Amino acid sequence: MKSEQMANTTSMIEIFGILRKHIKMIIYTTLITVFATGFVTFFVLSPKYESTTEILVNRKMSDQLQAAQYQQVQADVQMISTYKDIITSPTVLDEVNQEVEKYPGYPGSETGLQKSISISNQQNSQVFSVTAKSTDANTAAAIANLTAKVFKQKVGKIMSVDNVSIVSTASPSSTPYSPRKALSLAAGLLVGLILGCGLALIREATDKTVINESFLTDDMGWVNLGQISEISKKSYEEVSESKPVRTVRVTNLKDRRV
């Protein structure tokens, strides 16, 4: 058990040693990734805005059915899924599309318009929200309000519902919901660190250069017969100046005459 713990500790120390050895590469990789993420976030991606309007559909009841009010409320809640299908159907979106197709930030088609609209509601609530998204804040608000308006006009004829109320209208948002700049930069920092550490480990694993004697003695099993120290050019010049170099004259034997 102790040997396993020691082995794990040694492995962790070796990994930290490798990361420390390649710390410059890790820092450079992280900075490049953060700068690339920031460039894409601030200069490439278009900001997206969303606006929400809320609708209440409450079918009127006769006096004889007041005792069944609770059941009626539950039925209205369950009907919201049907209202969602009506809102995203061509019955409603055809008219909305004709109104907003010339607006800036228009999704491009009726299919794109359908994808830009989402409907949600809280549990056991008769109020549901229509949220529209666009690259233009005013267009997002216009799509949400027009969708609610057309739905209010159409649903009465489709389902004989005569009590549809727009609880709140959508207003242009001053801040985009995407991209989230701080979150993008944090993600870029994390990805850069992971990528840098991965490159450091890969480089160490593929580097077969002999950098110390322990590799020869421990890994290769060779015997260390000696070491040759490296001398710098400056040290060599200092030694040369302090000790004059002796010149040895060599006579070519071929040129000697007997």
C-alpha cells in the first residue's frame, strides 16, 4: 500500500516537473488561446438579443360550471402545449414573417423565424412566455410582440377561445444574451491551460534526446565512465589569454632529403 502511494507521489512529482520544464510553452499556448477566443468573441461573433412577452389564456366559464373551476384551470394549463404548436405553425408565423422580413436582424426565412421563437411556462401556471431572438434588439422585441398579437387574433377562431390577454409586452434589451464575453474568456483560459499541459506532456513523451546521465544509467542500464564538462567561449578565451598556446612545428618527412 505504501509502495503504491510512493509510486503515485513520484508520478505526480514527475508530471509537475515536466510542466515546470515547459512552463514557457504552456504560458504562450494559454495566451494565444485567450487572444484567439477574445478576437472571435469581440470582433467575429454578432451579438444576439432576446425579448419576451407573456400571454394568459383563460377560457370563460358559465355560472353553472363555477364548481369545476379547479378542473378548468388544470385543463387550461395542459392546453398550453397546444398553444405552443399554434404559435410556431404557419397559421401565425406567415403573417409575422411578412411584417418583419425587412427588419434588420431578420432570421432570413420563415424556418429561421420559427427557430428564433421559443415558448416556456412555469409549472401549474396559465401564463406562458414567448421569447424571440435576433441580432437586432428592436427586431427581437417586434417579433415577440407581433407573434403574441397574431396568436391572440387567430386562436379565437381556431379553438373558440375568447379570453386571451397579453400580460406584458416585449421591450428591446440593452444587453445581448450572447456571446457572454467573460464566460468565453474564462473558457479560453481553461482550454489554453489544458492544451498547453497536453502539448508539454506530448513533447516530453516524444523527446528522445539524452539530457542527463540518469537516463543512461537508470533507463538504459549503461555504466558511466566519465563526464566531459562544457566550457563556454568566454572561459576558453580567458584561459587562452592567461596561458599562451604552444606551437608545435611538424616537419614533413617526405620533404626531408637524405
